[in-house]
Amino acid sequence: MKRSIPALTAGALVLALAACSGGGGDDDPTDAGGGADDGGYEGQTLTVWIMEGTNPDATGYFDGVAQEFTARTGAELDVQFQPWDGAHDKFVTSIAGGTGPDVAEVGTTWTAEFAELGVLADLTASIEGAGLDGDLVEGLAEAGTYDGALYGMPWYAGVRSIIYNKDLFEAAGIAGPPTNWEELTAAVEALKASDPEVIPFPIPGDSQYSLYPFVWGAGGEIATESDGTWTAALDSPEAIEGLEYYTGLALEHGSSTAAADTWNEADALAAFEQGNVGMIIAGNWTVGRIAQDAPDLMESIGAFPIPSRDGGPAGSFLGGSHLGVWSDSDQQDLAWEFVELMSTGQAAADWSEQTGYFPGQASALAEIAADEDPLVAPFAQQMLEAGRSVPLTPAFGQIQGAKTVEAMVQNVLTGRMSVEDAAAEAVAAMNETFSAGS
């Protein structure tokens, strides 16, 4: 989702960054943020890996960042774009060969793995020294923490909430967005009664992130940790309640369609864009996709936080990235200069504006949450009040790769297993993976 500002040119970004920097005179941009004379990094080059595709105008953006970085430090910036597909393997290869960058964009689900391997530097002291430790989005900071230390500086994130068709809600006589499970069920029933051709709320069987808000919203957990050992918790009474409610919307209340048993989030979005779906769980970044794919639908859509059982936003997974400093880089201080520049102030705000993702600073996110844009504020509220991370262990990546949670949901939706049996099977598989990784 893009908020309504134009992409900045490199020159404009430099001016904007300089205007928002502390200190310095009007005539000397190198005075802003310390300056090259204070930094003493002339003649040095910082190598940075950035994932390709998050920002379609990334080259122009980083041209501006590079100019500002040089103005502040005297050093040059070498930004190398890496495709998401295959990036994890390239990182691992670079670790073995000692060919990594100084700074890299690290997916939030990778940070704990790389920290455990000793690849990332501990940024705790730098973050505290900059006074940022009390101003980080909690879920992103949690995902960047390993063994009590911060190895990933929150940069940006997206979160899932519910996007709905206001015209269908109005036709069904639904007064306003649901704020708890009882109201969500009532909305499903009203949509179904209003028009049998409408799919009120498809339950995509191939989407783990659509399930988790209902597990968390009932007070459950995916897994718990004790003394370094992880144990799956999807068979707890609270998690079972969340899974029963989520699948029950389809099986007991007719919210979905049989085809959705194998849908992923992209499939649910494609169905929503046809105009006969009441609501879907979707990321804040998908609003821009709807504007591109189905512009005529934009006037009809709204958004609201995924509700917990008793009211208030349910926990929702924060997908996004950290900035990590490679532990074997011999430019640790210079690397932090770049990390701080990118993740705070104007540079972070401009990245957020251009990509549609949210910033990692809690104060910046709070400003967005206060925005009156009805397609922005609900997502920001969900992220600020209830952003969550998946279990912070490399073993969970293997569980995700095996699609253990998706298989559990599909087993229930298709009637192959009861909720209890499907959860038990998933928990057994998860614990086997956790044990192997410990």
C-alpha cells in the first residue's frame, strides 16, 4: 500500500534528510548528524546487501541515501541488491566463505538463526546509546532479539488485518466492523443471509498467518520456550479454542467455500477482487495491489483490526526486515552509522511512504496510527498494539518449510481429522523438529 506522496529523487531525498538532521549550519550539509570531519571515515566503503523488490524505486532511493551517508561520514556506500528468492542460501554460503557484507537486510524470521550462528553483531549497546531502545515496535524488537540481546535493528514491517467490502456490509445491514468474535460471527451470518452468492469470509487452508491471530486471540501460543527448549503449544485449550473458532467459521457458519481449503492468501485476495467476497485477512501492502488490479473496487473497501475473542486487536504476525551488522565486519562503527540513518528519521519515513510498509520506530508508527486514512490506521493499530512474532528459533523455519500448520488446518477443513487430532499430529511433528534442533 502506498500512501499519497511521490517518490523522491536522489537530490530531493538528500535535502529532506539534511533538513531533518540535528545540528549543523544551513550552508554545510556535512555538519548534519556529525559530519565527515567528526566521522573520520573518508576513504572507506561500506558494503550493504538489500533485498530486491520491496521498493520498486529502490535505486533512486538509495542514490539519495548514499549521498547523505557520504555527507555525514565521508565514506562511500556500496549497495548490492539481492533477490529474496535464494537470499537465505546466499547468506549461509557467505557465512561459510567469509564473503558477507558489512550490513544486510535480514528477514525477521532469519535473525535468530543468524544470531545463533554468530554471524550478526550485538547491537544492544548501540541502540541504547542512541536512545532508541524505548522507541522500537515491540514485535519487531522481539523478533530481532536472541538470548536477551538485539541483533536486528527494526527497519520496516507489514501486518495482517481484515479488508472488507463496505458495499456488501451495508447491503447486509452490518452496522460497523466487528470488534470481537461474537460480532465477527454475526457479520458472517448477515452476509450469508443477505446474498447466497457472497462468500462471507473465506478460510484459506494454505495460510498459517491467517490462523495465528485466532490462536493468539484466544490466549494461546504457537510454542513456548523454557531454558532454551521449545515445546509446541497448539494443543493447549486456548489454542484449540482458536483453531475451533477459525475453522468453525467455515464448517459451522458457512463463511467459506470448499475451494478455499487449498487457497493461500493470494488466492483469497484474487477472489476478493472479484467483488463477491465480504472480507479477507490480508496485509497492509495488499491495498496497493487492489488499487492496481481492481481500481473500481477501491471506493468500496475498508479495513479493521482482526479482533480477539473478547475484543481489541488480536495478535498478528509482523512480517518485515531488520538491519543486521555482520560480526566479522571491520567497520562496526561505520555500519551502525548506516543502520541508524536508515531506520530512523526521514530516511525511514521515506522508505515507508514509498513501499507501503510501516517503520520500526514506535513513535513513527504511532503517528501513522493516528492518521485518519481508513486504509492505513487499522493496520497500524494492529501492529502497534498486537504485533507478534513466530517462535524465535531456527527450528521453526523448518516447521514452516514442512507446512505443518497448514496441513493441520487443511485436515480440519476437509474433515479428515477433528480439531484435537489434527492439533495433536501437528504438535508431535513440531516437537520432533524442535528436539532435533536443540
